Amino acid sequence: MVRFGKGLAVAAAAALVFAAGTASAQFYKGKRVTMLINYGAGGPTDIEGRIVARHLPKHIPGNPTIIVKNMPGGGGMIASNNLGEIAKPDGMTFGFFT
């Protein structure tokens, strides 16, 4: 089983910000980005993820809205599988996993 730390989620979000450059400012402007959290609302993962979601838009060119979507179940695998198999690879969905 592969475990992803919170640091990896933040690093992935930072890579999303820095890799795209100025073209991303136009890409993300006025859009909604979904943050998947692999545990239910109210727990430590949810609280930390929502703090990141609150401050992340000011670090992404275009200041998109971050929508938090909790996907509990399967020890976090429901959200992991959703991100890997169902979410479109268009840069509009990322995971904040523990």
C-alpha cells in the first residue's frame, strides 16, 4: 500500500502553481478546482485540508475557487481511486490525502 503524506499534497499543489506560469493565470481565472479529501468532515485531515483550500487560491495564478469534496471510506482509498481513475487529468482536481 502506498501512503501519501500531507506534504506531498502541498508539494503537488505547489508544482501545479509553478509549472504552469502565466498561461495558467488565464486557465484558472474564474474556474473551480476540486480538492478531494480522503476522510470525512470534521476530522484532522478535513480541517487541515480546508485551511489549505482557504489560502491556496492566492498562490495560484488566476485565483480559482477551491471546492472541498470529502470522500470518506475504504481507509482513504475511495478518494485515491476516484482521483486516479475517475477524475479528468485536466488540472482541475487534486487530492489532500493522509
